[in-house]
Amino acid sequence: MSEIKLLKVRRSRLEGEVRLNGAKNSALRLLAASILTAAPVRLSNYPSGLLDAQVHEDMLRVLGKTVTAEGPEAVRIADAGTLKGRLDWDGRSIRNTLLILGALTARLGAGAVPLPGGCRLGERKYDLHVMLLERLGARVWEDGDYLCAEAPNGLTGADIHLAIRSTGATENAILAASLAKGTTRIWNPHIRPEILDLVAMINGMGGKVTVHGQEHIEVEGVEELGGTDHAVIPDNMEAVTWLAAASITGGDVEIHDFPFDDLEVVLAHLKAAGAQLYRGERSMLVRGRNCYPLEISTGPHPGINSDVQPILAAWALRAKGESRIVDLRFPGRYGYAEELARMGAQYEVTGDMLRLFGTGGQLTGAEVRALDLRAGAALTLAGLMAEGETVITDAWQIGRGYMDFVPKLRALGADVEAC
């Protein structure tokens, strides 16, 4: 996927089996956590083909880590010598640099990283990250295009109150507090599967992190963390993507390693909207029949993740009638609707609400642009039910979060061409 600039998609019915890869949203956090120790960390079920994962690996190498592939889905990370506190980086940026800053400050007492990048999802700022590092005793400042932090005497545990349930801030607080002196309590955390995976890995390294439901997370700092061998959880976003793709194309697809417990709310909404789902021991069989309009609002886990809503927008276009999507977390994340409109989609944005007027999948292929990785996936799904050819530019975005996307599509019978 790294060389793809254009993706050509034609109407197709998906049929067959697909296995989920490790979760992108988990793998990147675990890579950041590897900074906390000099000892080797091995990640299995690792999505090595993701562009964002490859960028993060290169960042670790710049900091002085060795990153070694152990087969197609495993990686080993360890110190190569002296770990650097400044990430001198002029390549493509990802938002995960904020977590790198937290981990560096926790282990070395100082860190400097480029200001974060990634998907443009409305107003994404980093004030919570600055706040939590300052609460733990660090001084934080901007120096040109860099965000810097220092705590010469180490970080000290404290109570951190998050004004909103922020995934990134919760993760960074866990990383930074894991090596702080004393106990840290993170109030109003965002408890998601990826965060629980991060907690499991840090505890496997010798950390002391306890999750007290949605109320708070308690982190008892330790002097040092050791190595571990950890399996990345299956990608729940990839699961939703294949589920929606099978349904809207009238397909018949079995999805292996399906994360049922992570998607209870999404599955309930899709069943109500006509999804025909048959649960196996570790797989989900999806049989595409009718797609009905849906009304969803994104929210903290176990609610619907903001990443899901572009995929559900494609579902809404397959339905007949009005669907409504409300994204309170990233209200600016409806830019993809204008790209869908190039294919004939009808929509309105009213405040925080996106209204989509489905016509049973009556779309026409057009040239569209992947504004971010989930938008790219949504456009691909729309292309699978459109008349004619859909050409997606900036298709490299999809490879940031979907491993082997095109080969998997082809294996399911999709008429797609990567250029």
C-alpha cells in the first residue's frame, strides 16, 4: 500500500473469508510504550504493513532503538545504545509524537518532539497533554516546530483531572505516570480497548496500573520497567469496515478473529439497521441483505468511536431514506461527505449533525480524494456499489490504517486496481 497513489474501484459483490490484522490504534501506543524500557519488547500480531507503524518504527530508530522484524507479523524493539531525548525528524508526522514525548520525559527526564500531525479531524489540540505533564511536575514549552518537556528530578505522581474523555491524554498520562515517583490517579479517563491493551502491556513490563472502570485509573510508579512479549489486539475498525462492505454489496463474508466485546454498541445499531450477522466462536459471518437508515452519535467507549462514522456513512448511502450522524468529538469530520457528493450522494450538515439521504446505493463513479484514512475506506465502500469506475486519489492514506487492504479486497472478489 505504500506505493499507491490512486485506487480504482468498480461495483463488486464481496464473498469469502478475511482475517483481521492487529489494531493500528493499539500498535502505535505500544510502540511508544517500548521507549519506557531498555529491555527488549516483542509485539506479535503486529500490523507491520501499516504506513503509520512504519513511520513510528523509523522514529524509534532515530531515537536510538533497534527495530527488527521477526516474521511478517512480529517486531522486536530494544535500545541500541544511548537513548536520545530529542526526536530530530523531518519526515511525515503522526499524532503519536505526543506519546513519544510523554515516554521520553518519564524515562529520561526530558524530551522534545515535532509538533504533532496525522488526520485533520476538526480542532485537534494538545493542551491536555501539556496539562498532564505539568501536573506530573514537568515544564513544557514550544520551541519553533518542537514541543519540549523537562523534569530534571523525574516526574512525580499527582491527580490528573481530564476535562473530556480524551484517548490520547489518557494514554499519555499512563505512560508518563508509569515511571513517576508515587501514585497517579487519572480521573475521567477514556477507557477503550486500545487503552486496556496498553495497560496490559505496561503491567506485563512490571508496571502497576489499575483500571477502576470509567471513574479513574490508578498508576503506581515503579523505578524501571522490563521487557515483555505482547500480542496486539485485533483491529475493531477493520472489523467494522469489512462488515459494512459485505452488507452494502449484498455479499457473504466471514471475518476471522472478530472482536465481539469491543463492538457491542456498533453491532446493536447495525443489526437494527438490517445487518444479518451470525456469530461463531472467533468469527463473524456477514450476509448482506437489506440496509436501513440509521441514527448514531459518537461517544466514549463503549459508545461509537468517531473513526466508525465515515464507514457508517457509506452504509447510509446504501439505505433508502434519511440517516443521521452526530460526531460531538470531532464535529469537523464531515469533509468526506463532499467527496461522496461527487458520486451523487445527497447530504446536509446542520451544526454537529450530518444528514445523509440514501437512495439504495444509486451512486456514480467519479474522481474523489481520500482526505484521511477512514474517509478513504468510506469512499472505497461507496465505489463498490457505484455504477462505473471510482478513482480515489491520495489513496496512500488508506495504507496508514489498513494492512493489505487491496489484496484482501481482491481475495473477496472486488474489482479494484492500485496505481
